[in-house]
Amino acid sequence: IGTRNAGTVLRLKDGETQVLAGLISDEERSSSSGIPGLSEIPILGRLFSTQRDERTKTEIVLLITPHILRHAQAQQPALTEFRGGTENAIGGSGGFAPIPLPGLVRPQSAPSSAIQGENTAPPYQSDITPGTNLPPSTMPPDANPDAIRPAPGPAEPETAPEDEQNPGSPSTVFPAQ
């Protein structure tokens, strides 16, 4: 089994077929068989042996036809985790079954204001709201749930009665942190 690699950029319309060719493999093989010892004698060895030369030339031709799927539900990479490695190393069968991550919800469909044909990604949604602690069941066993605190939010500006340089106009004052 051989491997051939090629890199190219194609711009195609939906349903348009493109031919990609040029992956050529050229192989030469020489084999000989004969009576051991006698086939190795100079000049006389040709009488007791046969030699075969083969040349094989193959070309791979790919026909590429894209089909654009509209309104298909795209799967977010953050929503799925794939196991890697071999079947024996993981201990399962196949090793490539998707595993849903806990605490995540599948995205909703694209907004109705999206223009048809435009590339729009559905918004990411999570059932974990900002500023809330995770339930202890989703935390590691050695974690302390009381040690997790929500991050402080942005400072709220306060309004002073008047600006000293411009009487009659309020000024914005941010509290010290």
C-alpha cells in the first residue's frame, strides 16, 4: 500500500465537477530466478536462470464534485470531544466515537435575519450562566466548591453633581479599585 500526497486549491460551484490528475507513479522491478550456484557462473549462468524486468506506470485521476448543504446543522468543535490513538490504547472499539461534553447544549439554528447563502455560524449557547458556581458534581473530586468565586464585574460609574471646571455639567467618576 502506497501513499501519495498532493496539495491544490480549487474554486468550484455547487455541482460542478473538476478533474484532478497528475499523481503519477513509475515503478521498475527486476527479478531473477535460477538454479542456485549454476545461475551465478559468468556466461553459463544465463542458461540456468531467467531474468524478468517489469515497468509499471500508474496515474490517479480524481473527479471532485462539491455539493453545498444549506441549512445543515453545523457541529461546534467545542461541543464534541474525539478520542485519539489506537483501539488497544483506549480500551474501546473504534476509538473515534463522539463524546458529548457535560454542561453544554447544542446550538440553535441560524437567526432568521441571516441572508440565504451567507456563511453564518449559529451562536454558542451554554446552560452555565456567568457568575454562578458550578455544581459539585461537575467539579474534580479534590476541588473545594467554596474556593471558587465569580470574577468581579466592571466598575459602575458614579456621577458627581458638577464639574468644577465646567459648572452646570455633570462629570463621570470611576471608583478606585
